[in-house]
Amino acid sequence: MTGPGSLVPDPLHPEGPLPTGPLPEGADLRGETARLPETRGLWATAFRELSHKRSARIGMVMLGLLVLVAIFAPLIAPYEPTQVLLGKEDVRPRDPPCIHLFGCDDSKPQHILGIDGNGRDEFSRLIYGSRVSLIAGVGSVAVAVAAGTLLGLLAGFFGGRIDNLIMRVMDVLLAFPSLLLAIAIITVMGQGLINAMLAISVVTVPAYARVVRSAVLTVRENDYVAADRALGVSTSRIIWNRILPNSLTPLVVQATLGVATAVLEIAALSFLGLGVRPPTAEWGSMLAAERNQVFTAPHLVFFPGLAIMWNVLSFNLLGDGLRDALDPRLNR
Amino acid sequence: MSDTAPHLLEVDNLSTYYFTRDGVVKAVDGVDLRIDRGEILGLVGESGCGKSVTSLSILRLVGEPGKIVSGSIHFEGEELLTKTIHEMQAIRGDRISMIFQQPVSSLNPVYTAGFQIAEVYEVHQNLKRKVGLEKAVEMLARVGISDPVRRAKSYPHELSGGMAQRVMIAMALAAGPELLVADEPTTALDVTIQAQILDLMRQLRADMGMAIILITHDLGIVAEMADRVAVMYAGCIVEEATTDVLFARPKHPYTVGLIGSVPIIGTRKEWLEVIPGRVPNLIDLPPGCRFASRCRARVDNNLGICTVTEPDLLEVEPAHKVRCWLYQEIPS
Amino acid sequence: MARFVARRLLYSIPVLLGILLVTFLLARVIPGDPCRAMLGERATDQICDAFMERKGLNEPIWVQFGIYIKDVFTGDLGESFRFGRPVTTMLLERLPITIELSMAALTVAVLVGVPFGIISGYKHNSLADVATMVGANIGVSMPVFWLGLMLQYLFAVVLGHTFLSLPPSGSLDAGLIPQPFYAVWGLPAWGIFDFFSNMNVLNAALSGNWEAFRSAAGHLILPALALGTIPMALIARMTRSSLLDVLSLDYVRTARAKGLPEKRVVVRHALRNAMLPVVTVIGLSLGTLLGGAILTETIFGLSGVGKSLYDAITSRDYAVVQGFTLVVAVGFVLVNLVVDLLYTYLNPKVRVT
């Protein structure tokens, strides 16, 4: 169990948020003292390292495209996502795609991905789905990070009983397979996108709490914090100036990878009918609606799933790239 | 030793470069070395001067992104740089052995000390495990470990630094090599343990007759142990002489500075000699002598040539070579 | 070592209590009448009064919790109102299918993930490495349900008329009802045998029924593949990074300096250490598998714990939801505990302290 007293690495991110270790010989041979990221601007270094790594570049491009699609959805999508076309155009549910460029007759209305089971334009729903996906993923992680940071600070700072209590609760949360726990929470709270986001937030809080807590524990013992205290620096400034920057890097990596997980889980919840309510265009529920038609209309299943994969992959690549870029080791 | 009789090991013009993303690091740049049977050669220099990389190059253990780019290494008349990996594997551990700086981490944590020594016998002398283990126990006794039978069953993390280094020595000498390369064997050990290990090495040299290349930054060790000394700076040899001669009549300004900077108990000095400046960047070496920027003698003697052309390593008295314009004809 | 084991077990207890608490609250927090939640909308007031009394639902909350714990320990997980059967019985019928699926998925994940991870790690930055890592990244980003549906399409439609065709759903070919293995062997019908006889592939293998084996295995391949993809990718990545780490360590350099043949260096010295974290990833993947099982079983129509849980949620069969969730969570904790202990055992650095 990945909790206190456990020696076991976190399976989802087995490489850990930030590996530590001695600097390799290469650092000496260059004849310069190794420069810590802090002295060169953390973000500048991170961006430079990131752009060197091909996979991270690809991730950034993928994410960039997705964000652009989400922002410019109304311009890209030919129809409204919830607009039922049955009656207005001569189409039937699950009509195959009609692309004029590829030979579809000009008299028929163009539907790049065809019509879905309820008579709506699949392509438009796919485009608008990007908004839901991004907002849901980032939103739930943001809430989880906020809550996790607070809990981690409390646990690390006050130690003792409070620490024990908070960490035990985190352990209980981690004791359930995450999807299962989310399902349980939704069962109680009822269906809906906000509820799904909250459920995922609750399930993923422990990871962030632990990151912040361990940063607090590390920093608490440092000499410069003792110096701060001796100088009478207030606790909140210590938190702001010392602890948060220290936990920032692993948090950022964890959060980026966390968005990937959140998107997958929210899609899974929607697939199970526990997430967004119809007629919202969300990729997971679009998949679910057409799941029994996979043999006859596979495109209605393929593209939403591909979109989910695109979203998740971009965050995964970005998160992996960030982890390597912010690694204090200079080689590899 | 005369230069005409064949030496045990002859290194000629060895260059090992590291091809990193920031440039080519010339870790070893044109190094010549000789060592004869039973001799102890001290290889001295500060961190990053290339002494470790030289030793790794002899056994061809240089890892990515390093590569031996030129030179030749003759061992007992055979050219090592053209041998196949299999042939090198036959030589390593059997005819040339190496011990490293951090003994505990240089031993595999999941195997016992006895097993790791026995491996040498299994691989090089084709002995069975049981026989190998018996001989391992003998070897442990020979390196001065008390209760060798029990110690053979210990895991590396159960051993102290000194004991672990004895195990390393036992492992290295198990097959009776002609040459032992010792890369800073006592740097990580306490001073008292240091003395014991050095004594052990001297005694084993007397018993088994192997030559030792002793790499260190500690002049005291060199003075005590070595027959001859080579001083390295920024990737090349700057002075080479027998120990007595080197300490009595150091010629290269760097060597003078090194010797002068060591405080000697019982003597009084106004101040300790300090060599100003830093080791140069091995990627962008300035033209001329590598030590020029830190050399007081250059300034005192107003030598302009030092920053233009690099001097050669020349013999200035019998068995004493220096690479310095102070002792050479300056070309006009 | 014994002390460590004891300590870990002790740590588990508050967690198990927490799980009991959470599952207990699960039913209590659901909006509406607990009686109707458990028995369905059609229960009459009379039945409800008797129900509340029998279940002690008029007692203070902590007494109810006590009753709940007692019930759990005596194996009474309530009754499914949808089927009118004890939850425990339903669980024991469905658990073998889920376990069989998880084991199959795990096997696929390990048999593919580990070798690829090793090759990737050893030939750092080669084409094989890059390809494997790209594959692993994609694998880890794929929604399980989508992969399952795509596999169904691929093997039932696209390859439908080739020899590679695979059935898209169900556990066995229609109409095929193989004998339980204990009947074939003339063994008594003990519960434990019955449990294992519900694992179709295993049962067929044990009874020597080749036709049933082929049918069961054929039906298991696609779900196992779908479910095992994410663990496969994680295992490959972990193996690679662990091996890369270990290959740069001092003792690997020593092993080479000793003149050991490269194969021995990699297998005996590097892998022996590198596989330790991988073992834990493998063990912990079981947790991911449990979560994914819900989705996979639903898509492939396998009647395991996952699908039943999902059906129960949608039909508001709360006793089933509560009972199954409890068992899955406890199972998860136990698996993690075993993995932790296994890791300790394999890592001599910790074993002796």
C-alpha cells in the first residue's frame, strides 16, 4: 500500500515525482559548479529542457491544438452540439458520414462524422466535447490540488496527531480502487458533471497531500528555516517563500499527470452513465450511447475515444517531460 | 626503469572524450603512462582532472557518452584497444583488476560478499560455486578480515566502509592479477581505516607482486605509497618523477602549488600556498598551457608563450619529466 | 522482519475500519428512505416497519454500525432486492470470473511488458526503445472501454471471416455447458471446488475438456487484452526506468570490471535489482485491474463482480453495491499488503533491519 510505513513506489507514477541523487561526474568535468534551477530561473530551465525532449514537444503541440479547438469551437463546429437535426434536414439517426470532398453528393448536407443516435451532428459534438473534457479534467485537479495542499500543509506543519489523522484518512481513500470510490461517491451525490468532478477530486486528493506534506517535512528541518524563525519571520511567510516553492516542482508534475488520469476517469464515469447528463456533448457519454452499435457504426465509437486518447496522451507526455526537465540531475 | 625494456603497461597518447549535448569534454587528452611489474604508480590530481577516466579507459569501461578516440594501450605486449569485448572480459578481473572509491555501493546489495568474490573464480578459473566460496573465505582471511567464514555470508550493507573495501580488494586480487588499478580507494574512509587499507595494499603487493596504479588527490598517500608519481591537470600529465624526486624538487608550478598547500605538522608557515582560480572548462580549453591562467610563475617570468602554445612533456633530469615552458627552449 | 510485518498489519487495521465505515455510510447517506433503498420502491409500510426493526434501523447510528460490522463478520452482506438472493452467494458466484479475468490480464501485461521494458532499458535510445516507449505512452492513455470496443470491432467484424476471428462477448460459446471439474474427477462438491469451477478456462483445463477450453480461452483473450493494456504499459515503463537506473550504478561497473560476461552482468546483477520495483508495480496493478474490470466486464458481457456492481448501481440495488464495494476494497488492501511484504522479503536491505 502506498502509504506511510510502505516501501513501495507509487504504481501510476513509478519513477516518482522527482528523483534525487548525486550529480554525475559530468558535472565536474565541465569545470563549473553545477547550477541549481533556482539560480537560473526555474521556468526558463524547465522550458528549455522541455523543448529539447521530442516527446514533450509533441505533448505541448497536442495540447495546444486541443485548447485551440476548445476555444474556437463555435467557429469550427458547423452545428450546435445539442441541436437535433431530425426534422430540419433530411437525415436519419446514425447516418454514415457525408464529406463533400470525398465524393458525397453535394445535395446532401455535409456531416463529416455522420449523425449520432439522437439525430445530432457527431462532428460538432466531438468539437464541443473538448471543452467539457478540458474543463472537467483541469477543474477537478485544481480543486484536488488546493485541498491536497491545505491538508499536506496542516499535516506536515503540525505533525503529531493531526498528521496521523489526516494521513490515515488519506490511506483509507487510497485503499479503494479509484474508479470504484468515485462510483460510490457519485452514487451518493447523484449524477452530474460537477459531481463527477468533485468525486474525482476527492479520490485524487491523497497524492497531492502527500507531495506537499513531504515537502513540508523536508523543508521544516532545513537550516534556512531555522534561520528564518530566529529572525522572527512569520509562519505564513515561511510557508509562502520556502515550503511552497519546494513542493512546486513535484506538484506541477503530479498535477499534469493527474489531469490525464482525471480525464480518463471522468470519461469512464460518463461512460457508465454516472457523469454528464444528456444532452451534454462529452466524449465518454457519446461512446456509451453508441456502444451497442460498434459493429454497424464504428466511427461513432472510434472518434470520441480517439479524442479522449489525444487529450490524455498530451497531458501524459507533458507531465513526463516536465518530470525529466525539472529533475535536478543534469544527465539523461 | 629504463625506457627500452618492455613495461607491464604502456599508455601512449590516450585521448578519451565525452560527447555531450553542450560540447565535447576532453576528459583525457594525450596521456602517456608507463608502469612496470611490482611498481606502485601514483596518479595525482584534483577532481575532474581526468585521472578516473584514464583508469576506466585502461579497462575500456568508459560509458556513454564517453569514447576513447585515440592512442594505444599495451599490456604485456598486447594492444588492448583493438581487443574484442570477450577478450577484454577475460582480462578484467583476471590480469587487470580495479577497485573503486565507494566500496559499499560498489558491491551488489543482493548478493553476499563471499558470493561476489567466488564469482571471480567461477568466471576466470572455471571453479564450481562451492570451491569458489571456499577460496573466497581464504581470500577474506588474507585481506585481514576476522571471522571470514561468517563475513562471507554478510551482505554489503552490513559491512563497514573499511571492511567493504577489504572485500573489494579480495575480489580484485582473487585471480592474482598483474595490475591493480585503485581509484581513490581510501577517499571515502576514515583516516585510521585509510592507513590500514594502505598497509594492506603494500603488504599484498609484496606478497603477490602486482603493480598498482594508485589514483588519489591526496599527496600524503602518494608520498607514503608510490614509487613513482604522475601529476595530472585538466586532462594531461604535467609532471612525472619518482616520489623522492618529485617531493624534493617539484618543477611544474602546479605541483609546487599542490605540495605547498599541504600543511605539515611541526613546521611553521606564514601562510598556506593557495593556487588561485579554477580548473578550466574542458569543453572550451583556451590555447596554450592549461595551467597558464593560474600560474604565478608565468607572470613572474613574463612568459607570453604560455598562453599561445602548449609545452610538451619533456625529460629535464633522469626519470623526471615536466610539461612547462620554464624548463624548455622557447621556440622563436 | 517480524516486527515490520506486525507493524504493517497494524497499519491495515484502521484502514479496514475506514473501509467498513465508508461502505456503511454509503447506504445511509443515499437520499431517501433506507428501507426503500434496500428493498425497492414497492415495499409496503408494513414490510418496511418490520425491516427497520429487524435491521435495527431505529437504533442510534453507532449501534447500527456495530450491527453492520457483526453482519459483515458473520458473512451476512444483505440481500439483493432485485434477485432476492443473498449478496454473499452472488459474490461467490461472480468473483471467480473477475479473478480469472484479472489473472489473465495480468499475465498478458507481464509477459509482454517486462521483456519490452528490458530491451528498452538495455538499448537506451535505440529504435526499439523509442518504439516501445511510444507504444507504452499510448497504451497508458487509452480508455479501457474504448479499447475493448475497438478490439471487439477488429476481431469480430474486420477479421470476422479469418482464422483470427474472436467472439466479442460472453464467456463461452452458446449452448456449451461444460461439467465442473470436480464432477469429472469424482470429487465431492465442496464450496472451494465450486468456486474454482466457475473459472471457465481453469475448469476446462482441469477437466481436460479441449472444446470448452478453446471456447473459454477464446472468449477471454479480448477482455484480457483490453484490461491488461494499461498495466502492460506501466510495467514496461517501470522495468525500463528501473533497469536504466540500475545499469548506471556502481556495482554494475564493478561487475563489468570483474570481467563477468555481459549477459551475466545484466541478468544476475542488474535485473535482479531492477525487478524489485517492478514486482511491486505488478502487484499494485491488481488494484487498477479491479477498477478496470467494471468497464471491461460490462463491455464484454462477462458476469463478474464488476458487471454486477455496475448493474446494481444503475438499478439501485444498494445491498449489492455496498457488499461488493466492501469486498473489492478489502481485497485491494490485502493485495497491497501482500505486495508490500513481498517487496520487503525480496529486498535484503530491509529484510535484516
